[in-house]
Amino acid sequence: MNILFYDAKSYDKESFQDALKAFPEIHVEFTKTDIDPRTAAMAEGFDAVCAFVSSDVSAPVLDILYKKNVKLVLMRCAGFNNVDMEHAKELGIRVMRVPGYSPEAVAEHAMALALACNRRIYKAYNKVRENDFSLAGLMGFNFYEKTAGIIGTGKIGAAMCRICHGFGMKVIAYDVYQNAALKDFVEYVSLEELLAKSDLISLHCPLMDSTYHMVNIDTIRQMKDGVILVNTSRGALVKTEDLIEGIRLHKFAGVGLDVYEEETNNVFEDRSGEILEHSTTARLLSFPNVMITSHQGFFTREALSSIAETTLQNAMDAAAGKPSCNDV
């Protein structure tokens, strides 16, 4: 099987080339450009394309892939809201993903964001670099014996529950489907109760119609004053304009975002020499209690290795016509 790997970074090549040693039947060609209506035609002569969570796999792109006889889209990520799945099914293009590469990687990053926001680590670091050893503006609060509210208790959310429990926090959760493996130390509650009781709220649910902008000014007003909000899931779970309003209302002790609504053009790109075309991200960064990272929750050696192995196994299963639990 021949695969065209779009938007390839150096770490992608390294992890996939290492994993390819166990898959001699597969040939992968890497290109730095991402897939979109202009570049989809590059896939001519390939059996499959490999895309990422920020790639454009819309209907126009799928139409081009179909004309080029590409029958498989391999998403090297868990999310697929950037794929027009209805159109893919109409065209008979199979879409496969990596649903669980390293839940601990994302959960640990979520807790890192929560801790950094709480204890103002980024501000403390910059103060000390300027020989300012004062403690003004750095006060946080103990997580021990506080309440963590986890929204979404799939693999990543479950890992976050375990981390919070290890910190000595009371863990409550909201999910349409309750995870029986967590019930020894997690109490499932309504979304309204979670918002009202949590000192830390961490989002770990997929982006769907029912979760789009679930954090908005109405739900923000239901939260405790001084709450810490963390999102390592999908940017559009949070309505950014309402989040900014909530910050200005002094609702949050801290906000940690690894994903945000405007990230598509920014993810994994160096734009330090540019004037960004939108102001929302800059507005968020202007607040002293907001910390943003660049969609790096997944970025560990273990996760990259798992993503490569699962993606290549998906390709093998597709080539053999086997059904897979990784089908979207």
C-alpha cells in the first residue's frame, strides 16, 4: 500500500519511519504541505492519504481524492470533526482513526496546565528571569481536598480522574455514558451540579452538535467563582467570546487551553514573524490568568509511537478488507 502523508513534521517522519520497520508492505511518502482543495491532487497514484486533526478533509477534498482513486483516509488522531463523514460514505471512502494512542499523555498535560495556571508558574518563571523574587500575584490554592469536575470520562477523561484522585481531590464527573471502572472514586452528577461544585473543570468530551459551545456565558455563570477551567479536547467546546466575558467578570482563577477555536492556521506552525489575522487569541493571551499551549497534549514519545503503529495497522486492515473498531 502506498500512502501520502500530509503535513509531515520531523517528529512524524521519525516515529513513522521507525514503525514502518514492522510493516514492509507499506510505503509512505511524506510531504510538508497539508491537504486542502489545492493539494489533494498530489494524492494521484496513492492508495491512501494520512491527515491530522487540523487538516481540511471537506467534501471538495474528498471529491478530488475520489477522482484520484484514493479509497482510504487515515486520520493519525482521535478527532474527525474536520472530515465530512457523510460525503465520505457517499463516495465509498473509508475513514479510520486512532481513538486511543496515549490517554495519559493528554491527561497529564491537562493537569500540567491546571497546576501552571493555579500557581502562576509562567509568571513566576518570567519574574525570576528579571531578578524579581517577590511573590506578588503568584498565590494559588491547594488542589488537595478540592473538587475536580471532569466532563467526559472516556479514556482521556478517565486518566484525568485518576490523576485528580491521586492529588487527594474529590472527583465528580458528567458523561452521557458512565464509566463503571471509575465508580469506586468518581461520583457522576448532572452538568449543572458539576459546574456549581467544581474548583477545577477539565473538558475531555468529543465535539458534536450536543457539545458545541457547551462552555458559554450561561454555563460560565453557573460555575463557582475562582474556578480553573482546562480544555485539552476540542476548541469549539468553548465559545471564546463568552470565555473572554467570563474572564473579565473575574469568574476564573485560571484558564488553561491546549485547544481553541482559532487554532486551525496556528497548529504546529511558527508564526512568530507574522501579524495574526484574528485578535481573539491575542485577547486571550492578554489576560494574566490565561495560559495557552499549541495542541501539544498528545506530544510524547509514547503517544507518537502508538499513533504510528495504530495508523499503519489501520492501513493493513483496510488493505485486507477487515472490519476495524477504528473505523469512523
